[in-house]
Amino acid sequence: MRAAPLPVLFAMLFMTGCSIKQTVTPASLSAELAPEICTIPAVGLRAGFNTTYQQLLRDKGFKTRQLAAGSSPTRCPLTTTYTGTWRWDLLLYMSYADIRVYENGRQVGQAEYDARWGSGRPDKFISAEDKIAELTHQLFPHGAQGLGAVAEQPVDVPLSKDAYRQHQLKQLMSENLPYDQYHQRYRELMQD
């Protein structure tokens, strides 16, 4: 058995150390939340990332409200923070993105793309816009659908005089009163 040449061993070692990782935990949102999400970009985030993410959220049915970079996720019932970094390796490419979702200050979802250790991989040269879209779709698979579904409270509608009388008669019949009391109440109802 012949040993592999030294350059091949170095190339294999170099390639095994290079990795690109992506993990997404879809946001688990309560139905009673309004479909409004406050967005908090990282300090110094590229404008293109911010614009793309905001539009994707609107496309998914959310109303967006941007807060200042560094704001607390507790400022709104539904909040998202996001950051992205770019590197240069023959071309400029997005090497890292992290998007987190908070409900009442508690993290309920996260999408992370990490190509910082993918130095020898040509597939790190992706379209940042497409990657942000992919992460957003995986993070919010149903978008804002189903949010704001607060149970409606029954509305008391005033009854007409006849409907009210019918309601009172039904109630009177179900009370199982002695004959004298029943007739007395019946006459009172009919006089009103």
C-alpha cells in the first residue's frame, strides 16, 4: 500500500477544516400577538441587509417598525435583532448572519449562517440577498398568518320589545312556579 503524497494530505486536511454552517430554529409565536414586529439592526449593519430583511418581513405580512440599533428587545411585544458581517477573499462575501426573534423579551427563534471557517470553499460566495431570504423564510415559515387572532368577545345587542318578552316568557316557564305566581308574573310581562 502506497502512502498519499504530502501535498494531497495537506489539501485534505485544509478542506476538512473548512466548513459552512447554517442552523435555523423557526420562531414559535403566540396567536394573540399583533402582526407588528419591531426591527433592531446591529450597529454598523450594511444598509442592503436592513432593506432586504425589512422588505421580506413585509412580504410575509408583518408591519415593521424599526428601532435604533442597540435597543432592547423588550421594547415591543414582537421584536427581531439581526447582524451580518462581510469579508474579502478575492471577492466580498457575507461571512456571517444572525437573526433572532423575541416575544415579550424572550427569544423564540433564531437563524444563523456562518461561513467564517469556510475559507477554502467556493460556495461561500453566495448572494447575500438570497441567503437572507432563505433564512427569513425558514425562520417565519407561516409569516404573520394567524397572528392577531384574539378571541372575539360576544357583543350584547339590545333585544326588540317582542324578543325580550319571548325571552322572559321562556325563563318564566322554566322556573317551575306555583300556578298563582306564574299567572301573576305572566300578566305583568304582557302589560309591559
